[in-house]
Amino acid sequence: MTPHQQETYKSMVAISIEAIKFSALANGGAAVALLAYLGNVHGKATGQPVADLSTAMGWFAGGLLCSGALIASAYLTQLLIFRETFKDSTPRIRAGHKYFLWAACGFFALSLGSFGAGAGSAVMAWSAPAVVAPVAAPK
């Protein structure tokens, strides 16, 4: 492997790490923001209808699950690439990393899609609030 190939590989791994972080941070941050909003609304207890954000929360939770599967797939990809360097590796081992690589790409796309769907769902819920249960005013 040439020095240029080594540096390119290192930069690809670094970019992948940042993508995984973004995937988890976007979905996790959005879920935390929704929980903070709902906690704030519940704490004020104005008796006003509250937007149903359960669908959005489900999308963000699904995005987090995809982020976890993405991490597992990325790990298995790297493990199989490492095992390819051994002299006794079989053709099955040498070809195996491709499946996990494509799975990781799919989980990343699903995670981003979940974030987009969750964000869209939250915007729609806020633009036309449906009554889940009015938060009762304190007595």
C-alpha cells in the first residue's frame, strides 16, 4: 500500500467516524429536545392542547437504533478487513466485509431518513396541534 493510499484510507475512516457521530447526535439531540419541550409544557400546565409528538419521537428513536446498527456494521467491516491481512484468510473472509460495508451505508441512510421523517412529523404536529390530553392546570 502506498503512502497516498494509507492517508486516503485514514481520512475515509475519520470521515466515517464523523458521519456516525452526526447520525447519533442528530437523532439523540432531537429526541432530547422534544422531551425538554414536553417537560416544559407539562410544567407550565396551562390547560392548552398539546401537540402529539409521539410519532416524531418514534422516528428519532428509530434513527438512534439505526445509528447503533451502523456502529456494529462499521466495526464488523473493519474486523473483516483486518482479518483479510492474514495469510490463511479464506475467499469468504476476503469478500465478507463488503456486505457489512453496504449494511453500514444502508443504516446511515435509514438514520438520516428517520431524522428527516421525525423532523417533518414534529413540524406537522406543531402546525396543527392535535389534542393528546390537555395538560390540566394546577388546582
